[in-house]
Amino acid sequence: MSVELLNFIETVLNGLMSGVMYSLVALGFVLIFKASGVFNFAQGVFALFAALTLVGYQTGQVPFAHLINELFGTNYHNWYASMPNFLAIILTMITMIALAWIIERLVLKHLVNQDPIILFMATIGLAFALEGVGDLMWGSDVKVLDVGIPSGGSIWLEEATIGLAAEGSDYYGMYIDVLNVWATVIAVILVITLALFSQYTKTGRALRAVADDHQAALSVGISLRTIWILVWAISGFIAMVAGIMWGTESGVQFSLSLIALKALPVLILGGFTSIPGAIIGGLLIGVGEKLAEIYIGGYFETGALENWFAYVMALAFLLFRPQGLFGDKIIERV
Amino acid sequence: MRIKQLLIGITASVIAISSYVEIAVADLKFPMLVYRTGAYAPNGIPNADGFVDYYKMINARDGGIGGEKILHPECETGYKTQVGVECYEKNKKDAMVFQPMSTGITYQLIPKATADGVTVYSTGYGRTSAANGKVFKWIFNAPATYWDGATHMIRHIRKENFGNIKGKKVALIYHNSAYGKEPIRTLQEAAKKHGFKLSLLPVDHPGQEQKATWLKIRKSRPDYIFMWGWGVMNQVAIKSASSIKFPMDKFIGIWWSGSENDVLPAGQGAHGYKALTFNAPGANYQVHKDIKKYVFAKGEQSGDGSHFGTVLYNRGLFQAMVQVEAAVVAQKIHGTSKITPAMYRDGMEAVDLSAERMAELGFKDFAPPFKNSCENHGGSGLAAVQQWDAKAKKWSLITEYMYGDKSITEKLIAEDSAKYAAEQKIAERCN
């Protein structure tokens, strides 16, 4: 095989893997939008908050330590040296469920039947408030997140593919980050679990009913509030998974909340109401931006296509298919 | 009766206001543009803490500068240029000096501060040609500029290659902003002079996703990578370099890409990574002891004190020390403790931080000596290379402090500042 072809395959594979990381964030958006019609601007901050909380539990950090010490003149920083990963993840999940409950009680309950734009604005407020609370609770330092997921280039793949190129050619084997492979496996498990949950459980069917028609669901006795808490809690769980993956890659820090911006083009491409759309959209964006950066990036003096090319793709889709690949068709009745 | 009460009220108000004005004028105002929130907060916080702890120590230990207390109001910029300009406008009255902590903000403040008569001190960042004091009267960027930094990197790799880097491949990975683009011109000149091949790899803000960039690097196999990064860009780049098994001792960051925050997330993978610095790491200097005694002991440290002695905290100490020293010099020159912003500028221009003076200030062997002058606002240009030991989790200096390659930088500074002078119709001074 020619080195060019191998490099092309490597770029596509890495694009797909990056796309999975984007899809992890986009999934949380889709779930909430399907169930409540709310575009949750705070989803990126959810991922950040979950990752901060997980590291906080892992390292025994006292929440709000700085505030407590300032107010009471104490000097508390850590409760314990470390906590097993499994326990820390469980506690983080409980925290995210509690957060969903608090959001429903304090925000959503009071905004039922408001216009979508009002709900959207509320989630913008929520994003900034939650970022501030996260800062107060856990501090702004870069935190190292290690839950035992391996990372780094796959030596196996490199060695297995080095012989594919013609002998004597300048080829070093194919590169894939093991962390991204794990992210793909976890995303697949997550999507299958979500599909099984929504198809085969009573609560899942209630969730789908609410997604299809709020009024009809209410009329058959489904509690809208319970479903909202549930769906926000599931989104919180997905945010935790996304936070773990992204946080392992770059350390947990406040720029993590900006990964939500990576999910926007994914949603535009895949549609706001489709779980498969979030996955396919993520993969397309991932591959598109990597190919653009590597193969046409050199023609742009400013470069750095990787960051904005996704939005060019999204814009093109908006012009020709505004509902996205798998989104519900937009029908305007006159 | 009412008129009497009104008169008493007005008189009392006038007295109160005039006494306030007296206090405000007597104190020395050093406004701080900080970023304790947002994507760059992990870098902004330790740096700001260093400033605040130093100012508090000077106020507690010496009773201020020449008896005048230091006021250090903070304004949060979030590393956003527009917000930084607003912070400047809000705080410029009676301000001695602004430290923008962002090259983007510095570029915006240069014409404004020049018109307002306010000193801007961009320590080792900002517009490189501001080192030319003949054109940039109010702007200072000592002790070293980005162009010095670029030539330090070249000097270091030339030393590793016995003086010959002809044909070597060097990649510059940079923050796609005014800051990151600053060394390009110098590196292009250096590439012509030394015959190495330079490739440019921009990374957009914030730099969380760089996979395609590192695939490019992996394919092109550069001999060295230089980095002008900030915030999460540094952490992702160092982790990515480790992931593609790029030799870390061939990866060199500028002094803003060499803090503990940048290397810790990569764990053992960051071992051997190098970065430039113009101040030493560690917490065993006299200034640290004084801060412990006069600030920490009273529980008055900035934040939780956890950044004490880190690279960016120490950088903040160094920056604050230079700013305070400029006020001391200004007081001596003008024979008054109640200096004005214009007097402060004179002090900054006459700063002479010799090794002896730094030792007196508690900074013995903490940084190389430097001196400003009317012509030179860029200091000595001295910087060293530090290397990260991932096992011991500490930075160590691995070279002496080196001078930049003035044969490249002086010509470029002259060209760029002449262009600015022509645009702004500034007549050269110091003649």
C-alpha cells in the first residue's frame, strides 16, 4: 500500500475517534432536547462539573474549602488521601442526580410552558452559575484525572501496520490513541444501553412518550417532572462520561466547558432529536475537520482549520437540510 | 435651620471627599488585570497570587514604598482583550503601571497608555519592538522579549548540534493569536541565517483539540518542536507529544509554556520537557521567607496559598518586584514619596537590578540582572532553559542564563518600531 493511502486511512480513523468524543457531548444535548424541548447550553459545564466533582472525590478535597476557611478562619483542604475510582464514580453519579433534581426544583418547575427561547436563556444562566459553583467548590487549578483508562499511542497498531507500506518507504506505522479507542467502546455501550432502556423499560417508554407529545403523556398520567429529573440525570451521567474522557486527555480545567461548542456542529449535522444522528454527526465532523486540516490546511496562511471547519460543514447542512441528517422534519402548517 | 443643616452637610462632605482624595493620591495605585476565571484561570491565578502576596509583604514589612501603601485593585479580564481594555479605562486614573498579562491586551493598550501617560509593563510578553525606548516611551517589556526567546531556543539547539543545524526540521506550534504569532518573524530570519527548515502549526483558542496538528507532526518528524502556547493548549500539546512518542527533550516551550500546570496532566510522559525561563523555580529564596513571615503567618495570603513557589507564582513575584523597584527609583530621582504616573515612568526607565540589588531585595540568584535605559526597555534578554523531572515533579535549570541573538533581534526591533513610529507620527527620543 502507498504511504499516502495509509496516511489517509490514519487520518480518517483518528477523525472517527475524535468524532466519538464530540458525540459523547452531543448525546446529552439530544436527550434533554428530545424530552423537554430545551436546548441545554449548560451541557459542557455539566461535563466540567462532573469531572471536577470526580477528581474532588478521588482526592478527598473538601468542597468549598476556600470559602469555609475564609469565613471561619480554618485550614481544611482534604478529608482523606484518596478514594477508589469505582466509589468516586458512584458518588459523582449521585451528585449529578442530585444536581438534576435541584435544577428541576429551582429552574425548570418555574418555567413550564414558557417559550423555548426563555428555557434556552435559563440554561445559559445555569451554565455560568454552575461554572461559578464549580469554581467555589473545587477551585480553578488544573487537576489530573486518572480513572485507570489507558492513554497514549497504540504500539500494537503501530507495529501491525508498519509492514503495510512498501519496503524502504518512510513510514512509521499507524497512530491511534488508546484513550480514543476506549471512548469508542464506552460510547457504543452507552448508546446500546440507552436504546435498550428506552425500548424495554416502563420508564423508558414514558420518556419516549414525553418526547413525542407532552400533553398526551400528561393525559395518561405520566409525571412530567419525574421524567424531566430522570432525563437531566441521564444527561448528567453522559456528561460525566464525556468529562472523564476529555479530562483524562487534557486534565480537568475550566476550558473543558468549551467542548460544548464542539457539539453544536455535530447537532446541526445529526439533528437535535436523534441519538443515531448525534453519533453519525460526530463521526462526520471528526473526519471532516481532520481531513480539512491535514489536506487543505496548508493552503490557508492562518491555518488552524481544525477548529472552525466543523462550523463550515454545519453551515452547509443548515442551508440544504436545516433539520439535520436524522432530525424530525420541520413542517410549518399555514 | 434647614439651610444651616444643608451647609453643615456640604462642608462635611467636602472635608470627607478631600480627605479621601488625599489618601488616594498618597497611596500608590498598581491596578491588576487578572484572570481568575475562565479557560486561562489555572495560569492566571498563581501569577496574580504572586503579585498580591508580594504587595502585601511590602506593605506589611516596609510599610509600603517609601511609606506610601500599595493599592492593588483587581479587575477580571478573563484573558479577553476587549474586557482588558475596559479594565484599563476603569482603573487608569492615578495608576502607576499596568501589567496586562496578555499580549492581545498589551497591543491595544500601547497607543492608549502612550496618550494617557501611563506606564505599561509587559514582562517578557507583548509587542517585542516595545523594547525600543526611543519610540515606545511608556512601554517596557524587560527582562527579555519573545524574539530573544526564539533566538535562545535556536542557540540551545545549536549547542546540542555542535553549532550546525543546517537542514534540521523545526516546527513551531503556536497559539493562533497575537501572542503566538510574535516569534514567527524572528524564527524565519533565524531559519535563513542557520539553514534550518521551519514549519508553522497554529492552534486555535483554547487548544483543547489538536489531533490533526499532531498527526502532521508525526508524519513530518521534525527534529525539534518549539511551542508558544498558553492554558489548555500547553497541556494537550505536551500530552500529545508524549502520546506520539516525540522525544520530550527536543520539545521546548517559551517561558509561558513551562509551568507545573502544563506538565502535570501528562504524568511521566512529560519527563524531559524543556522550557525557557527568566526566573528560577523553587521556594527557598529570602523573598519567600519574608512572604511566609509577613503574609502567610497572618493568614492573609492570596487564595489558599497552594501556588506558593510554583513557576507562575514566582513569575508574579518577579514582576511585582520590578514594579515596586521602579517606584523606589522614581522616589529617589524626584525626591518625593508621593510620585505621579509620569515620575513612575522615569523610575521604570532607570531601574537597575544588579545582582547585589536583587540580593538586597530577597531575590539572590532568583533571576539574572538587568537594567533599563532610555533606549532599551527590553532589559538584558537573558534567559535559561529549565527541564521537567516528572519523577521528582520539579523543574531544574539546565543551562546558564544566555543572551539572545542580537544580530537578528536588533535589526527586527529597529524595523518594527520604525514602522510603528511612522504610523503614529512619533519622533524618536534619547538622542
